[in-house]
Amino acid sequence: MRLLFLGDIVGRSGREAVLAGLPRWRDELKLDLVVVNAENASHGFGLSPQIARDLLEGGVDAITLGNHAWDRRDLIGQIDQFSQIARPLNYPVGTPGRGSCVINISRERKVLVVNVMGRIFMDPLDDPFRAVEQLLSQHRLGVTVQAIIIDVHAETTSEKMGFGHFFDGRASLVVGTHTHIPTADHRILPKGTAYQTDAGMCGDYDSIIGMEKGNALRRLLKKVPTERFQPAMGTATVSGLMVETDDKTGLALKVCPFRQGGDLSPYLPNF
Ligand SMILES: [Fe+2]
Ligand SMILES: [Fe+2]
């Protein structure tokens, strides 16, 4: 199975770059499934129901979120209508939405997509390791689902790396999101799980993690409150990674970065 995972979409520039490129990438890379993190898709903060629909109609199969899940309040009341959106799994019991979704590619091919949030320098939440372990006990990789993708939305490289090793051999892909900067450590772990500490963002990199530079710098330099951050509107780099998996085992065969457009050096998978 050929999977594309794209990191946090930030604002209009990120959205437009993803939607403009996806039909061609789906075709050229023969993608079976596209997952995006869209916690910053609506003007940098949250995901509106309309933008969720635009992404899902524009070639995205599943959407993950993170700490900005509820910045657009209108999603809170509507998220239960979206079977393809996963918000953090370790949110308290009773939180709207779901922490994972199963996407049917065909009758014989299903993919489990999980979103979970780290706890270091983040909101205090339930143990993300136990939450995912309990969820995975309900699925069998290569039997009930042909692939499992875990988006670990976390601040620290250590917590994400820990996640990769803890679930090595039990998921097709463990990929980090949230820092908006792609890391160069994509690889297949010893027991067959593809891993990258952070997928990077789909947004304008001539910015401070996707936000317009001036305002963000003023806040850093003067330590005074400023106006609300605005997303940078220059050309976006679409950043993520592509994985090829074996349907029979659900484990990864190949992993490769994906970067197109904007300021970062381009990279297109060649498998
Ligand atoms: Fe983000
Ligand atoms: Fe985040």
C-alpha cells in the first residue's frame, strides 16, 4: 500500500498548495491513501467544518488534529459527523469526536489512522502510550487492518522517538507532528515500522512556524502581548513523507520524505 502523510497544514497558503497538488501526486505516485494533519488549516488556528469538507473532497482520505483541535468552535458540535477525522485519542472520556478512524480503501483493504498527543510541554492528558496500546488491542495489523498510521502530536523529539520504538512492529508508520519543522530521520525501525520525528508543515516557511514573522518576532523580543498571530501567506512547501507497506504484514517496505513547492529543497519519492 502506498501512503502519503502530510504535516500540519497552516492557513490558506498551505491549504491551497495541498489541494492544488494532490490530484497529480495521487496519480503520479499511485497513492492508495492520503492523511493530513489539519489542526492549523483555518487561518492558522483549528479546522472549520467547511475546510474539512474541502480537504476530504479534494483528495484527502483522513484528517488528524492536535492541540488546536477546538480553536474553531464550530467543529466541536459537528466533528461527530466526520468519520474521517481523528482528534487526540487521549482527550478525556466524553470529549466529542474520535481518537482514531478506520478508512476503507476497498473491501479487503482498511487502514487505521490514530491521532494522539504527547504530554511533555503540552496539556496534561491521559498517558498516550497506554491509550494507543489499548486501541491497538482491538485491531490486528495485516489481518483486521492492512495498515496502521499513528500521528504523534508532540513537542519533544524524545517523546516521539519513544513512541516509535514502543510501537515498532505494531504500526506501519509512527510520525510526529506539531513542531512544523521536518526532521531528516525518516527510516524503518528494526521491527518494521516506518518512522519520522516530525513531518514538517504544509505552509509558508518564510515565517515563524507558519506565522507571519514580524508579529511573532515582536512577541519574542519584547515579551509583550501582540495582536493575534496571522498565518504567513507566501508560497507554501507541502511537507510530509511517503511510505510503501506490505498489506500482508502491515509493515513498511520503503519510506521517503516528500517536499514540494515553496522555500524548502524539493524531494519527490522515486519508488
Ligand atoms: Fe500545528
Ligand atoms: Fe500542535
